[in-house]
Amino acid sequence: MQDFDERVTAGGGLARRLATDPETVERDLMKLVLTIVELLRQLMERTAVHRVDQGDLREDEEERIGMTLMILHERMEELCRRYDLSMDDLNLDLGPLGSLLPRD
């Protein structure tokens, strides 16, 4: 996404506004959507691994979940390429909290 425009307010604090560019609004929106989808994909993957480790799934369920997660990851990469994004672009910096997504 575009950088935030920081301005000093009358009270001396900082006001943050999103600096938008009409030329990149579609790409920026896709970046936000893909970031949310990637976060959910990673949570689903961790849940699936936990369930496999616990022995909660039959072999056919494990296979189906594995294939689904693999296909979703491939689609994410395709969409990133289409919008000229990398998977790293989806990892938002949350300041003192660190990054949104775990770094590999």
C-alpha cells in the first residue's frame, strides 16, 4: 500500500492519512485482500498440522487438506504475480509488534 502521510495537528500530535494514488488503488486493494487471505491460509495450515499431529484426521482427510492448502498457496502466488506483488509485500510491518506474518 502507499505510505501514510503524517502531518502535525494543531494539538501537536501526528495525524496519519493514507496517501492514495488513483493509478495504484486496484493494486493496493489487492495487496490488502491478499494479505488477509494469506493470514487465513497460514492459520488454516497451522490448524491442519496440529490436527495431523494429534491424530484427529483420517488419511484421506489429511490428503484432501494438504491438496487444498497447496492449491490455495499456488493461487496466492499467481495473484501476486498478476498484481506485481511478492509474498513479502503481503507481510505488513506492525511496528513494535513485529510483522503480521511469520517470516520464513
